Amino acid sequence: MNFIYSFFNQPAIIIGLIAFIGLVALKKPVTKIITGTGKTVIGFLILSSGGDIISGALETLGPAFEDAFNVQGVIPANEAVIGIAENLLGTEMSLIMAFGFIMNILIARLTNIKYIFLSGHHILFMSALLAAVLGTAGFSGVELVAIGAFLLGSFMAISPAIVQPFYRNVTGNDNIAMGHFNAANYALSGWISKLVGNKEKSTEDLKIPEGLGFFRDNTISTAIVMIIIYVLTFLFADSAVIGEMSGGDNIVMFAITQALTFTAGFVIVLQGVRMMLAEIVPAFKGISEKIVPDSKPALDVPVIFPYGPNSVLVGFVASVVGGFLMFLLLPLFNLPVIIPGLIPLFFVGAGSGVLANATGGRRGTIISGIINGALLILLPAILLPLLGDLGFTNSTFGDSDFAVVGIVLGYFYNWFGKVGIYGIVAILVAYFIYSAVRPAKKIEV
């Protein structure tokens, strides 16, 4: 069980193994197999390191924001829920991960839903949610693992498929897909942006006066925007709080350093993405040709960032605005108060921004970004009472698909008992049978 858990908790190893299998299937020389596998793993680790740097910088901004604007409530945190789930249902969670991955491959092999989900940490998070919900619903032993693995494999296939029409709009091809359990927000952002925006006026084509030409450099523009956000937030926060985080350094200098650290993390992510894609896409052809015909790798959200660096920033800022607007509205609906978590708001907001820009340009990116941020607060607020009933007091997931799946499964069980869960399984089975017999159809947006 520890090996299974550790395997899926090391996504770089999963990506490297996939690249290795693909290169072997293509009968590449040993030298190419070694270099291709190694560069894929290293590229992913570079990407992950950049993501960790961004997360670390946002972890200083978050508490400062809460203090500056007197924000109190529950912070959505996938990792917090995982810690509790591992203690309660660690064995079941590990088995669901392992068999769910196999189920995903079988679905891709036997149906026209050709996506293999490769974001190991999100597989881990969804396994924890499914184990908790099904365990509370009265499932146990083989039944719990079987139903959980089937549901996990199903969501791993369907989530990228929902986003792919919008993803293809950005990349121009079907070589890669979105492997990040926020399909509800990503697809909705692309759809709303198309309705309200104009894709001819792209965020990436912003006209900048000659005297401000340095803004045309994405690295510099990101740094300047983040410096403004950090400095204003830190100046409004209690100096004692910032002083404790900074170790006594000057507040303004600490803010600037954190903003530049965030920017450095972003640049590292982009470099890691380029390196990984240069190896994983050609290697995956071996799997799509020899093992799972026409399959596509579903990769973590930062992979899409290089396709719209300006959209990343606009989507993030718009999502923060939407998140804090919903934070203020939650008490009016008698829902738990959810503190906007800047880490999900950045990563999901950035991904949504790139997708939305491709369908609705600047206006669509801003409007859909605000709605995206609002949903990232509303959905966890609806899920929180349900998780409390499951024993996860004051903890909730921060990504939309976890909330949607948890809400649907939880309420189906509350309304219909175990029959409700089996009903969902039956619907998914019917959908996969239909997908297996109908001709493949490419959806355009």
C-alpha cells in the first residue's frame, strides 16, 4: 500500500514511466530511451519546482491578505483533507488509486474517450474524496474499492474530454489535454468567454505605449503587477504579522522580494513545460500507436501557461476579484465562510484565463475569470457541510471537480441511499458503451 501511495504521490515518476513505455513501444535506441525518459522527468521536476516556488510566495501573501482586510473563515486545502483521509481509509485510498489508473487506461483503450490522466497528485486527491464519500455511504472492502476505482477511472477520462474542445482552441492540436480536476470551471470559463467576449481582441495583443515597452516582456510585466499586489497588501497588513514572516526585514523590500520570487517561479514553470513537452509528446506516440490507439496525455495545468502568459496574469487577477466578491456574499446565503485561497485562485485562474482568451479575448477573460473565482469559493462552501458529516470538520477541497463530485455523490446517497451511487455507476457504464460503439466526433468551439 505504501508503494502504491508513494508511486502516485510522485507524478514525475509516473510521467517518466509513461515516456519510457512509449519510447520502448516505438523501439527507439537505448540512448534515446534513456535521454528521453530522463529529460521528461527532469522537465517535470523543473515545472514542479517552479510551482512550489509560486505556492511558497503565495503562502506569504495569503496570511497578509487575511490580516490586511480582516478576513476570517475556512481555507480550502486539498492536502488537509488528504491527511485525514489517509488516517481513516489509507488502504482503500491506495487501492482506488491503483485500480482507478488501470480503469482509465481500459476506458481509453475500449472507448472513444482517449485521455490518460497523468497528474498524480490530483489522482490522489480524488481517491481520498471517493474513499471518504463511499465509506460513509456504507461501502466497504472489495465493494468500496471496486466502485471507487471505477468512478476514479471514469472521472480521469471524462474530465479532460470536457475541456479538450477549449484546450484544442489554444494549442491548435490534440497532442495534449488538461489533467487537472477543474474541468467544470475550465469549460464554463471558455463557454462564458465565447458568449460575452471577442476573441479577435486577444489579451496577448494588448497595445502598450512606446514609453512602457518593457511591459511587452512577460517576465517584467508579471513582476511589476505582482510587486504592486504584494506591496499594497503588506502595507495594509499588521506590521507585526509581516515582521514575523520577514524575520525583521523592511516590509517594502520583503514584498518586492516575494513578488520577484513568484515571478521567478513562473519563469521556471514555463521552462520546465517546454523541456517536458519536447520529450513526452513524441514518446506518447508509442503508447497511442501500440498500446492505446489515438490516446492523449492529460497533463497538469501549468502546461498551458506558455500559450498565453498575459492571459495567465489577467485570469489570476480576475479570479481573485471574483473570489473575494463571493466571499462577501456567502453569509447572505447562510453558507460557511470560505477564505479565498490564493494558490487555487492562481493556478485555476491562470488556466481558465488562457482557455477563455482563446474564445473571448480580453473581455471574455476578465468576465469569465471573475465567475471562475466566485465558483472556486461557492462550490467548497456547499461541499463543506457534507464533508463535516463525513468527519472532515473545517476542511474542504479547493478545486471545482472535487466539490462537484462530492456534492453529487453525497446528495445522491442522501436522497436514494446506496442505490443512488449505483445509479451513477450505471449511467457512466451506459455512456462508455455508447462511446465505444459510436464513431469518434471532434467537438469544436
